Amino acid sequence: MNDASHPSNLGRILVVDAQRNTRAITVNLLRAKGHTVLEAVSGEAALATLAKSEVDLMLTRLQMRPMDGLTLLKCALEVAPHLQVFVMTASGSIESAIESMRLGAFDYVTLPFKDGEMLHRVERALERTRLQAAAEALAQELSEPPGPSALVGRSPAMRELTSLVQRVARSDATVLVQGESGTGKELVARAVHAHSPRKNKPFVLANCASVSEAQLELELFGQPRGARTGAARARKGLFKEADGGTLFLDEVTETAPALQSRLLRTLQDGEVRRVGESAAQRVDVRIIAATHRDIEQEVREKRFRQDLFYCLNVVPLRVPPLRERLEDIPVLAEHFLQRANARGPRPKRLSNAAVERLMGYGFPGNVRELENLVRRAAALAEGEELQPEDFLLPPLPSRRGPSKRPSKTRRRTRSSAPGNMR
């Protein structure tokens, strides 16, 4: 809600104070820092200003007549629900200031205030305004079809990824999406599909880690009725379901060698053969594959076919982990908190200390872990402002690198990860 002509650390501030001297001191202090400052001598005048002007922050004295600061606070939040408000009160009226925070004020300061304290609190309130505006923009993006704009983040790494998605979406090239668990690989795949010429055709997901090898083969290729004992009905297969559209092979490195061979033949020939059937059927499918593993290491250790890797890796896309885009954490946390507030009995807000703690954490679980941490904190925190201790962060080193799996460990464990952040 900040005026576009202002730097990001400045804002439009309304100062409400019936006492001319203290109002002038506050206004001059804020203007000296570059803020645009509006003035009002009463609660009624403040409401008239809010009705016609955009304001990021309102500072109001509690002790005023005929409309006092608490009444103004309630009325102002009805006019501008996202307005940040903090109150100024005499040192003997702290209880009223605390009551104002219960009613929705962001903070309070006692009079006479210290210049440094006032400016610090103003900056905190404006930062809250910026976070809320960014979170609302993010919510709007996520409510739209999952194009490149739905890839969350303003960091250089995410801007580069968004640009690559927009370029590759126009072609029919096979895409390999790599990234740690929880970074949003499925969202990237959906974004490529949504901005491709195939956007009105099916987007079909095959989770290669969720079922056994035999079951995955049936899901991918289908089978005719009676092809084997117990096959009472025909199965179309995901390749045929995706005909004309996109097939997303999630966790493709979890496939067994025999199935990898069959996938390679299908991708090379553009034909599928149902299980137990010799006749082939043509399919027109764009393939997007994804893995959280180091697929080149898998190739070197003979767990993934080199020729299939080359076939899939026409256009590689890497989704950066959260620790490589720390500047995206505040807006993501604010967005997840707003979603939690929509479902909870009492709205919560993030403290600056909580944001700093989140930005100092390594997030091995990436965006999915951040969302779960925010949801848990919002559900369990006693206060209305979430503090660092509400997030129950495990004692992991800050910003650590990805852990490496022992090279000789053979894994075939299949599990289906919850959520849609792959």
C-alpha cells in the first residue's frame, strides 16, 4: 500500500493528536526521515482522511475528545482493515495501550517518547505493511492457474527460474526438474504445462515412488481386459490419459531398471504397449520428469540408465532450496500465516524476531517445512504475536548444505510424500 514514489523503507503515515505541540514534534521527526506525513487533530478528522487517502500507518494518541483513541482504532480498522496502527499514551495509561493491542493495534509507545524508539517502532510497523502487501499479492498469484507467476519468490534465483519456465513452456522439449524435497518441483511442472500450447489438454501426474514396480507399470502403460488373472477390466494407462497433454513423472529415479528400459523405448518411439499386449498405440505426450536425488550420481553408480537420463535431460531446471533464497522467507511465512488465520479462531501476526529466526534457519524441508512450521505456531501459540520460541525449531546448523547419501547404500524404499510441494 506504499506510494510507488517512495523507497521501500518509507511510507505514508497519519498522525492523530489533539495537542498541537506533541503532534508537531512527531510530524517533524517523521518528515525528517523522508516519510510522507498527514495530520489530524481529532478522531473524526482522522476517519475522514482515511476515507479519501491511502495510509500505511496511523499513530494516534489514546487520550482525546470527543472520540478517544480506542474508538478511533476500532473505526479505522473497519474503514481500512489492513491499516497498521500504534498508539501513543501517557505513562500512567499502559492498561489502555494493552487493550488497544487486543483490539488490533500493532504497538504502543509512551509519551514523551524517545526519537530512536519511535523511529524503530515506525519501521517495524511499515515492515509489517510491506509483508502483508506482498502476501496478498502472493495469494492472488496462487489463486490463478499455475503459470510462471505462481512460482513464489522475488529472489534472483526464483526470477531466473521463472524466466526459464516461460521460455521452455513454448516448446515441446522434455524437461527434467531437479531440487530437494519440498522445493516445489510439481509446481514448476504445472507452470510449464499451463503456459504451453498443451495447456487445455490433460496434465497427468505419475508418482514413481508411491507404488511397487509392477503396479507402476500397470498405471503407466495400462492393460487390456483379461490380460492376466484378476484383470476383470481394461486399464487405459497414464500415457494414454495424458495424450495431447503432459505426463509428469515425479521421482523418476525411483524406477527399477526394467521399467527404465521400457520408459526409454516409449519416449524414443512415441508408442505405448499395454501390459500383456503386443500391439503398440501412438501417443502424443510431453514428458516432464523430476527427482530430488543427484541423478548424475545415480547414473555413475549404475542405478539409473545413462541413455534414459540423456533422453529426459533435454532442458534441465533446478529449483533452489529455501536457504539459497532467504529473501523469500518473510513473504512466504506471511502468506502461510494469513492462510492459517483464515481457518483459526484468532488472527496471529509475525514478530520481527520470529522472521529473523526463520531467516537464520537452514530449512532442510524447504517450503513445505516452512508452511508446516507456520501452521503449527499459529495453532499452538498463546499470544497474538508469534515469537521465535513458538516455532519449535530443531537445533540444526543455520544454512547448512544438502546432506549426502552414502554412495554404496542401495535404496528401494517407496513412500508417498504428503502435500503438493515436491
